[in-house]
Amino acid sequence: NAGVTQTPKFRILKIGQSMTLQCAQDMNHNYMYWYRQDPGMGLKLIYYSVGAGITDKGEVPNGYNVSRSTTEDFPLRLELAAPSQTSVYFCASSYGRVQTGELFFGEGSRLTVL
Amino acid sequence: RKEVEQDPGPFNVPEGATVAFNCTYSNSASQSFFWYRQDCRKEPKLLMSVYSSGNEDGRFTAQLNRASQYISLLIRDSKLSDSATYLCVGGNYNNNDMRFGAGTRLTVKP
């Protein structure tokens, strides 16, 4: 099993550009999440989804959008990139509610906005 | 104030040493707790859950003190391979949110 796969692994954007971070999981998990990790800070939840067609905001949703058209895929869209969005982005999935189970993370996507 | 706070370290210990990390949480509604391990430039991975009665997994022991709102992780007989950043995590059943601490960095030296 591949687990959680994220693409791209690295990307440099110019201010104002847009892009989509792709995330796919092959574990048939209902729950999927997007986190960002800044140096010296804990992971912060951007958006999450409890199943296909259902998404909800996390702690830091501004500047991002998500969709969940299938169980497997959970892309994260950055509109009008800003330097404050320079970060490492992790996609994760879990079988059940996150508090009762394990989060499986992708390898991360390192984004730099210049 | 951060919801989950950890001493960032770094903790530098020799092989075979016992080391303990503490973590405090401010949200009394937090109900489930975990320790994750994150290697340099890698993704976090679950190390162990933390139960109210305390739990042990080999050389690792986790404790939860709800009255004082802190969680601890004890590593006995440290190995070089234990070098990593350890993330304290608290979750709330009322929303699907897990709050991560910034992590405590451990380096085990020969």
C-alpha cells in the first residue's frame, strides 16, 4: 500500500500565483486532513473532511480551499499565494474520528512563496 | 498562550540514559492525548496513545495528569535511533481537531 501520497514535494510560487496540492490515500479512510507546519510551531489544521462531499474548516483556513469529490482524493487549493503561506504542508488520513485513532501522514509538500 | 506547550529542547543525552519530556495543555475539554515522533524533514508518526492510567510500550512510558493538565513521556535506555522530535498532541471529541505541540527535540549521542 502506498498510504498517503502528496504531490508536489517541493514548489516555489510567486506572490499572487495559485496552485493545488494533491493528496491521495489508498486505505479507504473516511477522514482526511490538511495541516501546515511552520518552524518552531506545532502542526495547525487547515481543513478536514469526514467523507466524500463533506469538508469543514480547521484552525487556519484563510487563503485555502478544499474539495472532496472521492474518498481517495483531498486536494488543497491556494489562491493568491502570500509569503505567509510559506510552510510545509502535510496531508493526513484516519479511519475514524481523529481522537480515537491514528493519523497517517503523507511525506509533506514544501512550499515557498517569494 | 499555545494550547499545547512543550519544552523545545534540545535534549542531548548519552546512549543508555533515561530522559523525560513534559507537555502541558490549556484546554480542559481535551479528552485524548498522543505522542507522535517526527524525524528530521519527515512526516509525524504515531508513537503511542496516552491513557489516564498510564501506559507503557517497551522502553516508552506515557502518563497523563488531568488535574494538572500535563502529559509526560519517559524513554528508558535511550538508543541512537530515538533521536527525533517528539510531538505532544491533544484532541477534543467535540470537534475533529487535534492540537499539536511544537515538539521537543531529542539527540542521543554515542
